[in-house]
Amino acid sequence: MANKKIYLDFREDELSSAAIYEALAGIEKDERIRQVYEKMAAVERKHAKNWEEKLRAEGVEPPPFQPTLRVRLLIWLAKRFGPEMIIPSLQAMEKDGGSAYLKVESGKHMARDEQTHALVLGQIKNLARSGMEGSALAQLEGRHRSTGGNALRAAVLGANDGLVSNLSLVMGVAGATMDNRSILVAGIAGLLAGAFSMALGEWLSVQSSRELYANQIKIEELEIEQAPEEEAEELALIYEYRGIPAEQASQMARKIMQNKEGALDTLAREELGIDPEELGGSAWEAAITSFILFAIGAVIPVLPYTFLGGTTALLLSILLSVFGLFVLGAAITLFTGRSILYSGARMVIFGMLAAAITFGIGRLIGISIAG
């Protein structure tokens, strides 16, 4: 019975991955990358067929495949925001699949495929369309992006920070006093203080990165002026590392270096990993986004105190916070590959534990002051 359950789970995972890769192939505009997705989907279906044969050998007819809610959500995100949005989740799925196969004797030969898929996804995530021809057609030119999975991850974690920190603050004050006004003032103050702090920290971080990147590009521009041959050699080495023959890599590098503006753009992306057009994104956009996301999470435990009071407001605050924590925990499964129930429950437990501790401390302080 244990083997049957394992085979069913493996088949489900492989068909889920195949469905996602086929969806990505359907929306990918670059023919080369589309073919990569199609090949990966074919490998996943081949793996699934292997597990189906083992199930039939055990006397079990594989049930019809139905994509899970998570698979449908990942496909929707890819169609709405682009494949890069879900690549971190796919990498986690492939790595988890490879690790699981290593524990099963009959799956060890497939673990390498899963590990290879994770590496390929990493290349697709960090590299974009090259426009090369000939034997270099399958190579990808670096385009380091600041959107996609990282943006969604930052959104989830920002809202989570706001919810957990302000829930703990509200519970701490509620433990000390059930005065509705005191709790509401503390909650709003915590929301604003935390949101402004997060926004300032994000602005400083992004702005510092932009200034660093701009300085690196200036240095690169100076090196192109003073030592173009050395820069061409560095660029050729990068292309050689990606599998392009040495002679062709040198030709490509020399051709790129003929145009100084184009050479600077290419070297910034290839050698420094910097997109000159973005420089890490807008500091103000990052600050405003961080403020809003933190505030969204932080307002949840405060909201009941705007129209209720006493124990009713406290219980509703806890209930809304539990729901919010579970939703955020479930959202994190897009990156971790864990089950929604596990991740959501874990987030609720940790959040409620923090709230319980601060409530207890507030209670002790309140009793001490009253005494």
C-alpha cells in the first residue's frame, strides 16, 4: 500500500509539472525557450508514464489527472504576469522532486532529470532572449530582472511583517488594558510607525543599490574607452562559458564592441549583472509599495477596534488575524512547494504564539501597574 501511495504522488507531481510547462510553452514568445519548455514537459510526462506502469503492476489503474488549485493558480500567474513570476516555485518543485526520487531505488535515474530542470529554470530566470544565430541560437543572453517571483515574494513577506508585528502590539496592549481607545491608538501608531520604517528602509536599500550600479557602469564605460580589447576578451570568455565555440565567441564579442553604447549595455548585463535601464528599480516605487503592503497586513488586527470594543473586538481581531496568517502562509507555498495546509497552519501557529507571548507580557504589566 505504501508503494501505491508513493507512485500516485509521484505521478501527480510529474503531471502537474508537465501541465505547467505546457502552459508556459503556450505563452512563451521566444521559440527557443518555448522548445525548452516543451522538452521539459515531455520528460515529465515520460516520468509520469513510468509511475503509471508501476501502479498497473500493483493492480491499480491510475485515476484521471485533475490539476490542483495550486497548479491552476501558478498557470494563471504565469499568463497574467509572465513565466518569470512562477519560476522560483517551479525550481522548488523540481528540487523537491529530485530529492524525493533519490530516496526511492526505482526513481534515482529520474532524479538527474529533475535536477537538470531546476538548473535550466535558473538559467531562464537569470537570462533572457539573445537574438543570436547559428550554433549560438540556444544560448541565452543575460537580462537580470527585478520583477517576477521576487516581487510577489516581497509582497507576501511585507504584508506578513505588518500583520504579525501589529497583531503582537495590539495583543500586548489588550493584555495590559481592555480600553478600546488605547488599543486603537496603539494599533494605528504601530501601523504608521512600521509602514514608514519599512518604506524608509526600502528606499535607502534600493537607492543605495542604484547609486552603486550607476558607479559600476561608469567604471565599465571608462574601461571600454581605455582597454577595449581586454573588455572584448572578457565578453568572449562569458560566451565561451555558456558553450559557444571560442572562435565564434570572439567574433561576437568583437562585433559587439564596435558600438560603444551597445557594448556598454551588453557588458553591464553580462559582466556586472545590471540592467542599465532599471538599475535595480525605482526607490520611490519600492518605498510606496513597501508602505502599502505593510499597512495592509497591519490593519487587519486593528480593524475590529474601529467599530467594536472589549472581548468581542479582541476575539474578532484574533479571528481575522488567523485568517490573514493562513492566507499569507498559503501564498508562500508558491515559492516553497509545500502543501497549503502545512504552510498556512505553520504561519498561524507562529503568529498566534507571538501574539500570546505579548498578550501575556501585557497582562503581567497591567496587573503590576494596577497593583
